[in-house]
Amino acid sequence: MTTYEAILGKLLQLQRSPSAEERSVEWVTSSAVVGLSRTAGGRVEIFLVGPKLKAHSSTLRTALEYQTWHRANGEPSITANRIALPKAGHFDQVAAFLCAELVRSGSDLNLARAFRVTEQIIELAIAKLHLTDQALLGLNGELLLLDAMLRQAERDELQDLIVAWYGWRESTRDFSRNSVGIEVKTTTRAVSTHQVQGVHQLELLDHSDSGDSEHKLFLVSIGLEWIDADGDLEVDREHFYTLPALVDSIVQQVRDAVDELAADEVVEAFVSHVLQYGEDHDIGYHHHTMSGSAAYSRQFVQRFVRCYDMLDPGIEVLRSEDLLPLRHVSRGSVRFQIELPPSIHGDFNPVVGLNSTAKLVVEASRGR
């Protein structure tokens, strides 16, 4: 019997495919219906050989591709459905579980029926991995900005700035300091298109996380791009970022600026907060024990950073006053997407660039 443990064992030993156009497939059973492959960039894919499968959910339809593959050894070509899993922290285990469920449901005898039986499980797994991926992206964006803010700050401000980061928990702001709110939105798109979880993210708060009434609000739009380890993207290694490297940089800046006893306390609190970030999405990154894990060492580059002054009347987004006439709509339940242009008012809004953004928000939040 093909077990989850046996499939996971095969997957953990599976080498990356030689190129982006080729796949080295490990078949789960001798019937060669369900197979596993690891792309040149390390992403796991599930191959399902047979007729084109029809997925009911949009999530699964997006992840499912149907193609003809030519064998290198001259054997007949195969047509296969291919599910590309998001490159999240526990994709190996998820892939092994899904394959085991497909085999248990009779994929070797009737693939279409086995897929229909397990489709809902596959959809839930992929949706969960996407959430994990998005949470990891968001954490990297917030720490990228925090690291840059520390570099722009004076020595006696570093501890205050670390404390000003509230994005690690359920909060109304990602950063809140001296009546200045900073909302960070991270995307892998080439434009500043972001999901907004309530109008409060785009307008001043009467009571912020720091306890102050806000008089200034910045939305920092950050564009990041994941880099496959074997990718051909031409970027200097010194411009690559990883989550462990960002945490190390922040920790080192604190140790360089704060006395030893206080630094230990600040560092441990910060590392604990990183661990708690997105815990509902199973990130669970513990820096002291996981910094060498490939799942959390994915490289990325910064494509753009734009800091929008949200008090600018030139920014036309949904506000609380727009909802006032709708007495039967709960303001906190409204979710929507914004698409901010690269320029609102020349060079003044948004401020462009990571260092310029960090300098602006640090100076604006000094409260002097």
C-alpha cells in the first residue's frame, strides 16, 4: 500500500529538474498515473496522467494546467494535468498528503473519479498555501521597511522604532508612532494594487495602536519579486534579501545601538514577535532555530517602494463618509481593492525608493 510516509520519503529525495522546460517525475505507484516533480526553482508539482480534468473551483482551475510532455527516452508522449503548488513553507508535506489521498481514492483505476472525490481537499490545501505565501510576503515587506527605518534613525530612536511595529499581531496599523500611522502593503505585481481590509486602513484613526490620535497616515506600497535559486534573473547578490538576513540585520542594529542588557530584552521580544506574525497562516518562523531552513530563506528583490500621503485629496479611494448613507452596511466588513498610480502629485506624492521612504516616515514620526 502506498502511504503518506512513503510518498513523502520519495519527495524529500527528489532532485530539482534540470531546466525550466524539463521535468524529472517520480511516480507514486507503478501505474504512473500520479507523479511528483520539483521544478528548477524548487517548486513542487503534481502530475496526473490522463484526460483533462475539470475543476469546479476557481482556485484549482488557476493552479491546474493540461499539457503534452515528450519523454527523453523516446517512449510515447503523455498528456497530463499538472498542479503547481505555491512555494510555501510546508509544501512537501502537503504534496505528499494530496498524492496519498488521490491514490487512496482510486486514481490508478479512475483518475477523474479520484480527482472529483479529493477536489475539495486539494482546493483547501492550495488556498491554505496561498495564504501562507501571502503572509510570508507581507512579513518580508514590513521587515524590509523596518530595517531601512532603523538605518535612517538616530541611535536613541532604535528601540522606539522596534516597539512601533505592530504588524506582528492583529492591529489597526502596521506601524504607529507619535500620532503617525504607517500601513504597509506588499505585492508581487508590477503596480501598486492592494487588497484593503476595511476603510480604517486608509484614513486617520481617533485611537491608534500607540494610543495616540493620528494626524498623519502613510501607505507604503512595496513591490517584491521572489527569485528562484536556479533562475536566470540578473541581479547582484548584494541586492537579494531573505527573511533570516533581514532579521539578522535588525538584530545587529539593535545590538550596536542599545546597551547589552537592554538589547537582549529588545531582541528576544522582536524575535518572538516575528514568530507570532501570521501564526494563523502557519508561518511560525523562529529565527534562532529556522534561519537555515530553505522554506524561509527564499530570496527576493525589491522592485519598487512608494510612500503615499493618504491625506492628499488627489487620492480617490473609498472612505467612511462614502458608507454613511448606507445605514445597513457594517463599515468594518467592507473589503476592496485599490489601484494607486505611480504619481499623484509629481515628486511629492508618492515619495519613491526604500531609503527615501524610510527617511520620510522616521522624520515625520519623531514628534518633535
